[in-house]
Amino acid sequence: MFDPNLLRAVAKISSADDRRHGTGFLYDAPTPTNESKVGTWFVTCKHVYEGIREDGDKALIWFNRNDGTGAVPMEVDVSGTEGNWLWTLHDEHDVAVLAFYALKDNPVREMIAFSTFPRIEHSLASLEAQEIGVSEGDGVYILGFPVGWEPSDRHYPVTRYGVIAQIRGLYDGSHSTFLVDGSVFGGNSGSPVLTKFEVAGIQGLPVVPSTKLIGMVNAYKVNQAPVDEVSEQQALSRIIAIENADLITVIPIDHIDETVGMACQKYGIT
């Protein structure tokens, strides 16, 4: 279980014509030099930002209205980071952050109901995750808007379940991401990944004591294997079957914090 209010921190981001969409979330992060100075950032994958940008210079971030009458889009510029101070993209990793706090004058801000993931209280960077014993076999929740989600007047993210498949490579520095065993689909890029609160575990081994934001869905792996197929019109032919391998690549909080730090440096925020 997790606090259902966290579902309000998750939003669909789409192109203006809705041909492309992904997921993002609101993240409260302190500046690199002052933990008491906190800003709210909208976080998604860099490839989501770049894909939407191919369709035009505007993106729509969808939130539910305060009055319960349905979802409303907040229009933001994605014309490019050169000269567009709202967005910052990580140089090496698949992370994009939007300075959401700077949109306080956007008329939609007063109309929407939203929550945030606080960095200090509800998030774990890799060292913090290692210290409390997050390991292979631990459960996680994935919150997002995959292809096939049920659209309606109000936008509710889909919650899926997975298990950490490999994280030791992140801990020892040999990998920059970690793997989750679970199912995600197009539209899940940018989905927040949360640890599952465990009440009890194997005697002598640590358990995850609370639900924390641990990363963001970046991609899922597929198998490409030749398969034999017989049709009525043809003899035996060879086709390529692409199957979801149920392995999800997750970007750790560390790279999100790095991107926020890059944004703060860019804006001169201390």
C-alpha cells in the first residue's frame, strides 16, 4: 500500500494533438546548497520531451480539476532548451525537468488538484536505498499512463506491480540504472517507481520500512526471436516475433537530482 494522495503527483504529458504521450511526476527537491530552499519540478524522460517536440512547440500536462469536473491541460513550451529556461535536459541520462514552480502565474495552476513527491521525506537515492537494504526481490509500484489505459473526463494513473530484478550493479557503480521485473508499455516512460512497504521478511534480513520514490521508468527490454509460421497461402516462412521481456530499465533518483542541480546552476539558484 502507499498514500493514495501520491497518485495526484503523477500526470500524463502529451503533444498538442495527443499523438504522442508519456508520464511525468511532480518532485519537490531542495537546491544543491540549501536543503531548506525547495522547488517543485515536473520530471519526465528526455526522450518523451524530444518526441513531443517533434510534433510541435507545445506540450500538454494533464491534471484533474479541483472541482471534480474533469481533467484540464496545462500548456507548456517545448520549443527547445536553448533560450527556454523552463526545461533542463541531462547531458548523459534520459531525464528532463521542468521548473514547475515558475508556472505559478499559469491560469491552470489555480484550477488543478495535485500533490508532489518530496525528495527528503519520500525519496531514496541509490546510497540511501542501499543503506536501508533495498535489494533484488523487493516489490515496487509503477504509476503511469500506459497505452491502453482507460481514458475518461478525469485522468487516473494506472498502478502496476513489479520486483527489483537487479540493483547491485547500480550500488557498485558499474551500472547507471537498475532493472525491475514487471510489465510496462508505451506511455509508461517517465512513470515514478516506488518501493513497496514490507511488514515482515526473512529473519535476519532487512525489510523496506516505508514506501519511497526510488526512480523513473526509462524503457522496457524486448526479445526479438525468429519464429516458424505456417499459413494457408504460403509454405513455412520465417518471421520475427517481438515480445516484451518484462525487464524494465529504471533511472535512479540520483540522475534526477543531478538534473535538478544542473537546472539550479543554469538559473543561478543557490
